[in-house]
Amino acid sequence: MPTLRDLSLRHKVPLRVTALVIATALVVTATLVFRESDELRRGLVANAGALGRVLAKTLVEPLVHDDVWRAYEIISSPFQARGRARASEPPPVDLILILDPSGRVFVSTDPIRFPLTTDPTQAEPALAPVHSLLATAHKAHPQVTQPPRVDRLFVTTPIVADGELLATLVIGYHESVVVPRIVELIERAGLVTLLALSVVLPIAWWWGRRVASPLVRLADAMGKTGPRLPADQELDLHESRDEIGQLGTAFRRMVAALREKEALEAQVMVSDRLAALGRLAAGIAHEINNPLGGMLNAINTYRRHGAGDALTLKTLSLLERGLLQIRDTVGALLVEAKVQVRPLDHRDLEDIRLLIQPDASARRIDLAWDNEVQGTLPLPSTLVRQVLINLLLNAVDAAADGGRVACHARVSTQDLRLVVSNDGAHIAPHDLPYLLEPFVVRSGKGRGLGLWVTYQIVQQLKGELAVHSEPGETVFTVRLPLQETYAYPSAA
């Protein structure tokens, strides 16, 4: 099951930015709430102290004259303002007591719970910490006491006349009076936070995806690097001078180096195959040339001393040209210095048609032929014939029974174009780069040398060989520049 660590950076970075924004908003909101709550509490304490001082001065006379009723009226006055609910006013008090120097109740705002001359701690145990301060109350300023685990705080203020402690004023507040304000503050802060997030989060999401985009593109490019190296146009990398841009540049250099290494390995492989081919050709060349010489001598002897008819002589001419082509091909494979050939003419191409037709007819293949060559062309006939024969034999072999093979020979002022096509199975794209290498066999027939020899001859003639294959048609196109200065020695 995928985890957060497995998410793409295009999602992970925006999510982390979003989490950071939310956490920051929560911390700021909590800080504001805590600060406001602390200020409210401080305001509550300050208000209690001010109220205590005012009441303490007012209560001196009733205490001197032992006027309990007057004292009760004075301490009850703050409760008459309980109905005021404006937020700017301090919250109302919860309880007011006047304790004599011995800690007994002189008067209270709740006489039922705190009768006169009683110990207040019996009715309210929370007053025990306050009761313990009475011994030093006449020496101290107003003090704030909050008993543990009690949501009430008490402000004690001494009532002093002529340096003598008359009584101690105790004002009690419930801290719950500040809760509505805190709730209101939280609601307002939450609303402001939501409004801020509605603006910040889309920006953060867009920015996070923008930051992650270069890394995601680099990861995609690295994912394409496997058995097949991606082309330059497939590497959609971020370009800049920052660290990510430098990483992308280094990755491009690495892919280029791997591509050069791959090309070098391919060249080494081709060189190995060429070396093997050279050793093979050198071993059999002598054995081929000896019987070839004997057959050519036999044909010449028959021409001088035989009395053959016209058909026999035509057949012998065709046979002689074929044997000479075999000899020249062996010489080309051995990279010999000179190959004795003559210029290409219309008859050479028609001979090839005559040679290929039996193979095509045996498989009921329709051979379409279009020969525009007229007269002679400044091209070596033997080599051009070898190229065309190889291409046609491969086309006939690749075509299905009852299929179609076409050959077009077109001449311009600059070159000769040979176009050979068939309707057989197309060549897979991954096979095309290795098609012209030696000993690469596609159909399981032959030795994989025909196309390689064809390519070598085309290169020797400074021409071009192109292959285009799609389902239903495979086309080989050979372009051979006309060599006006080509020298043709006399045939042997």
C-alpha cells in the first residue's frame, strides 16, 4: 500500500506546504488566543484591585461605627451593574466578603451562605488560602489568590484606619466569566484563518507544484533511460543555473556519453563481425575463384569451337555475366584494389528481371517492373546488378505467396534511383538499426550477408540506402550518384 513517502513530489511538496501553512495558522491563532486570554485575566485582576481599593476607602466609616447595614449596601453596589453586558466593561463580581481581624464574617453579599461572625472556610473551603493571608493583610497591598483546582480567584484588600487593620475586603471572581470572550476571540480568529487559508493555500499549491516540476521532469527523464536511451527531444528538463538546472545539464551530458558509448560498442561489434567475415571470405575465396576460372574458360571454349544456336549463345552470355559478377563480388568482399567492370546499361537490368522472374513465379508473386534506364550510365554494372539482385531476392523472400513485388529504376541528370518494395510483413522499428549489419537474420533464411553487402556496395559508390517499413509495405530506396569520371577498364 503506497504511503506518503511514495507520493510524487508534484503532490508531496504542495501537501507539505499546505500542512506548514495550516500549522503556522494554528500556532498564530493559538498564540493570539493565549495572549488575549492572559490580557483578559490581567484586566480582571486589575479591575478587582481597583474595585477593592475604592470599596476599602468607602467602608472605613461604616466599619468604625460598626454599621453593618451601610457596609452591606456598599459591597452590594457592584452587583447592581450585573445587567450591563457591553464587552468593554469588566465582568461582574461573584462574591464580596468583609472579614474582621480574627477572620470572622463581618458582612457578605451572600448572608445565607456566610452568616455574621462565622468562619467563611466552613461554607467555602476554597477561602482557606485567603484566610491564611489575614495575619499579614494589614502589611500588604491588594493580593490575588487562586486556589488550586478552583476556577475562582480572590482579591484581598486591607481596610486600614490610622494604621490599624479594621477588616479585610475579599472580592471573588469566577474565571468562567472570560470564557465567552475567549470563545468569541477563537471564532473570529478561526474565521480570519480560514479566509487567509483560502487565499494562501491555492498560492501554496501552485508554488509547490512549480517547485516540484523540475524534479518531476528529471525523474521522468531518468525513468526513460533503460535499454533504450532517450533522444534529446524526449528530455524535457528544467534549464536554469540553480542546482536543479545543473543536475539536468549533468544528466544530459551523461545520456550523451552513454549514447557515444553505445555507438562505440556497436562499431566494435560491427568490426568484430567484419573481421569474422574477412577471415571467412579469405578462406573460401581461393576455392571459389578456381572453379569460376574453369567455368569461364569452358564458356569461351564453347564459343570458339561450338556451333550453338542463338538461344544457347544468349544463355551462355547470361551465364558468363553471372559468373563474372560472382568473381567481382568475391573481389569486393576481399577489398581488392581493382574490379574489372563495364558501364551499366538497359540490358543489365533486364537480365536481372529474367533471373528473378522464376523465383517470383514459383510463389505466384506479381513482379511489377519499371525500367527507365536507356543506353549506358556511368556506374559499374557488376556492383549495381549485385545491389538490385540482393534487394529483389530479399523482397521476393519477404512477400507472401500470391503477393506483390515492385521494382522501379528511375534516372535523373544527377543519380540513378532503384526502388524495391514488397507487401510482406513489415520490419519492426527496433530491428531497423541492425538491419544492415552482417549476420543479422530476420526471416530465418540466408546468412544475413545480403543487405550488408548491398550497403557496403552503395557506400563504395558514394550512394545512399534508405528503408521505410509499415504494415502492408516495405520499401528499399537506393540513390547512386552518376560518376561522370568513372574509369571502366576492359573486361577480362
